[in-house]
Amino acid sequence: MKGRINTELGTIAIDTDAISQYAGTEAMACFGIVGMAKISMRDGIVKMLKKDSLGRGINVFIKDNKLYVDFHVIVSYGVSIKALAENLVESVKYKLEKYTGFAVERINIFVEGVRVID
């Protein structure tokens, strides 16, 4: 599904894959996020995604030109998940609204794993 913005010169369509890739890049800049996660539905195993496929750990839905975003993240051991989530929501919400021009209605964060960082 694509979000659409009508202007006096025409229509701008933004694909959800572009939004999820951007959101993944911005989320990785947040302190305590180690990576995005992909869950294998077949066997329930969580896999950490490489930097070039961050968007697959994020689901973006657009309804009435409002964004609904689900993040599946792997966090660093010892970091406060509540503080990390608040930071992620605040930072990514602002940047997504600025990037797309759409209001962010909801951001859900699913912590899929914890990693010890050396």
C-alpha cells in the first residue's frame, strides 16, 4: 500500500518499503538498539537482520494518510527497555513525520531478543 499526497503539481506516492527502510536506519541510530529482527514463522526463530535489510524488521501500514509502525528489535543487554522505547518513539516519530509528511498515529515496539555487546 502506498501513501499519497496531492499537490498542485500532481500526486506523490510513497511506498511502505521506502518508509520502513528509512525508519530502520533511524532506529539503528538510537542508543541500545543492536539490530532489527526477523521472525521465522515456520520455526519461531528470531534472526538479526543485516544493515542492508533493516526494513524487513519493520511493518508499516498506512490508513487515511496516517502511519502505523511496528518495530521488531534486538536490544543491548543492560539497557533500560522503557527508556530505549521512549527514545525510539520520540526520535523516529519526529523523523518519519518530517520525512513523509504523514502523521504517525501509532508505534509498536516488540523486543525480540537481547544481545551482549563487548
